Amino acid sequence: MGFARACAVALVGVEGVVVEVQADLEPGVAAFTLVGLPDKSLVESRDRVRAAVVNSGGEWPQKKLTVGLSPASVPKGGSGFDLAVAAAVLGAAERIDPRAIADLVLIGELGLDGRVRPVRGVLPAVLAAAEAGYRQVVVPERTAGEASLVPGVSVLGVRSLRQLIAVLTDEPVPEEPGLPEPGRPDPTLAGLLVPGAGVGTGLAVRTEAGDHRPDLADVAGQHAARRALEVSAAGGHHLLLHGPPGAGKTMLAERLPAVLPPLGDQESLEVTAVHSVAGILPPGEPLVRTAPYCAPHHSATMQSLVGGGNGLPRPGAVSLAHRGVLFLDEAPEFSVRALDALRQPLESGHVVVARSAGVVRLPARFLMILAANPCPCGRHSLQGDGCECPPSAVRRYQSRLSGPLLDRVDLRVDVQPVSRAELLGQGRRGESTAVVAARVREARARSAGRLEGTPWSVNSELPGHELRTRWPVAPGALAAAERDLERGLLTARGMDRVLRVAWTVADLAGHDRPDARDVALALELRTGIARGATTVAGGVS
């Protein structure tokens, strides 16, 4: 009787697969069958689509209707298939020309009244459609800006099914009321709650405009920690801030994203795609240009950190912090399983999550900042502290950060309470974020020139073999590091990480290659043992 097809996109993690939606009408008892490995939310589209078509002035075909989703082997879920299913059904019923939708990709959820509602993952879906050769997409009006970020694709944003039918049949496009705008988050809040990340995980992600970011000049004292923060930003090195409560660890971590350079075009697309799938893109800001800042609560589960959920896994904190900062405050309070799950993404820059519904590979190249107290009460390292924690409790608390995890952290700094003079502004005022960020950009540009033509973009990604053979340090510069290696103070991985930090220190100082002083500062930042190292460019010794 009638056949038509349209296209939609199934998301597997942050990667999309174009799905052909085929509708077939045959004589028989009126029934609507949906096949092709749909999940429960997609099976429910039968009722949504039927109601939307009827309430949009269309007539529902009283015949045997079969809608197939091909390829059938790809898991499909979510309400984003509604618009493509409705178009295919209307094409099979000859309400619209089947040829007009044969090569059209349609993404959107239908309300019962026919209005088109936004869905997650529009950007990666349109990217997948473009890579598959499709050049026309239809999306909800509210996500048209997000879809338009993909070059070479014509985007039509619609408010309702009625508008889509009018466009496809060359009829006057009716005026439709738009959906109510979602409420913007309170600017006083630390971040946005991530939907689908798990119950009670307290996962927060922030991407702020530069005018609202806290400034490094607000931090009193803490010159050694500020120096480590600058090195961390310049080379992409992970950082541990260790010290008592109230010393400024969280203040320092919150100011790191503003020190990082703005995201490049490709990085912005990567970050936006992840945030789109997670459903946390701010309204009216389709492209993320600044480094994200993700600060999960210490009660976060392993699944909320690395990704998980029912069905196909969704991005966790490590992916939401992609190309930005993952801050774990009160790090020893996190579960040991959750912390050890970070070891793979710290090394590879991605996370692979396997579930019964499939295997998902998610991007996770982030800069990790750990903040830890010295003991449960936090006063163990203070003079005249009054700490009453028994030694066994202190050891147990500190051992929650495992050796293999800490071995992947390049920089370790003790953050002690500031003096009265520093707190009252009687000492030397620290540099502003703008000054430090300018130095970081110069160091990044210097390392980018050296790494041009290689698969690496920052010093922290360089393999040890390449460092030792392709970019050797100055003669004799590694003498102190070699002694530490022989004494067991450094592992082989630790030696490689000292080399990476030394190159970052050299880039900040404007050196062609690391000398003994650069290596000494890298060792000091790695081991916490003072080496008499001098200042990085503009920093404080």
C-alpha cells in the first residue's frame, strides 16, 4: 500500500550512527509495530507519534503499520526518533511526498500536541549525519544553533510537526508558540546538576564567562602552590594539594580553569558534544569555548565518575571534564574503587565502559586536581595542632590515595595556612589571573611549536622514550633525578613525569631545553623535597 523512509541518528556514547527509519503500510487490522532493537522509551514513541499526528490535523492510517529501524543490530534509545518516525509514517500514508524525506535526517521528540521538544546529543548526531554524507537535517528550534555548528549542513529548526508538514508540502507555515524556556541556574550556585549521572552523586559542571571567574589575585600567600598551579596549567600536569582545612586548596583549584588557554575549534566541538549528550549545555550558548570545571561530591559513585547508567553508559565526571579540570575535593573521602577507576583515563585520555547493552568509548583527557587533608580532623600537620587522630587513623586516611594513583600525579604541594601578614594584605600581592594566563599561553605556544607534527599537544602527554631520545635535556641536568631513581624515591614512571615537568618549567622560563635548575624544580614539585630550585618565569621561589 505505502512505503517511505527517513533518517535519524542513534547515539552510542558521544558517537552517532545514522539509522534508516522505514514505514510500511499494508491492508489488515490496524496495528503499529516498531522493530529494530528499540529500548522502552523508543517503544513508547508509538503513542507519542500517533497522538502528535492526530493533534496536528493529520489522519492516522487505519491499516497494519510496521516501522523498522535499520541497522537492526545497533541499540537504539531515547525520544529523539519521534520526528523521523512521524515523517516516515506520513510519507507512507502519502500525506507528504516520500521523496522529500528520503535523504532527510530528523531529530526531535514529539509532544502529544505535536510540538517538537529538544533532545540531548544534537551536535554529535548532526556530526555523524554529516560524516555519513547527509546535508539536510531537521531539529527542534531550540537546538538549531547547536546543529548549525556543523559545517556543510543545512539546518531547519521547527517548533511543531505542523510546521514540518507545511514546509514539506509547500504550504504556509503556521505560527506556533514556542516551548517555555528552561529556567537558568542561579548564578550563586557552584554548578549544574547533571541529569542521568546517578542518584545523589552531586556532580557539578561549570563553564563560566571570563567576567565572572574568581581571580588568582584573591588568593593570599601560597606562593609555592601558585607556582605549581601555573606549571600544571602550562603543561597539563595533574596536581595534589595537601594541607589543613581553610588553607586555600579549593580557592586555588577554582581559579585554574581561567588560567588555561581558551579551547580551540576542535576542542570546543569535542567538549560541546559531550555536554550535549549529558544535556547540560547552557541555554543560548551552543558552543563551549572555555575549559569546563567539574567538581563531584566525595559521595560520587564509580559510575558517576567514569560513566554508567542503565542501558548504554552515559558520560561521567571524567568525560564532562574533558579538556578542562576535574577537581576532587576531600579526595581521601572518595571510595577507593572510584579513585582507582581514574587510573585508566589518566593514562589514555579516554574511558571504555562495558555494559550488557554495549561498549562505549568516551573522551576523558582532563586535568585532575586532588585536594586532601592530612588526617580526618585536618590538623595533623599543624604545630600545636591539638590533633587527636590516632596514628592508625592517620595512616588509614592517607593510604586511601593509592600509590599507583599518586604515581600518575606529577605535582604535589603542601598548602599550609597563610600568615597573618599575608591574610591582611601586608605581604606581596600575588599576580592576577590575566598575568599568569598570559605566561601559560606563551609556554603552550612554545611547546606546541616543538611538538608540531607529532600526535601530542602538551608536555604531559609525551611518552618517556620520546623524551629521552628525541628531546634530551642539557648535559648533567638529570644527575639529581638519577640519584633519586637509584635510591627508590622515583619510579621509572616518576622519572618520565619529572622530565615532562622539567620541559614545562623550561617553557615557562623561555629555555631551549631543561637545565639542572629546571629539573631541580620538577623534582621538588614531584617529591616535595626542597632542592634549592629557582623561580619559574614571573613566579616566586
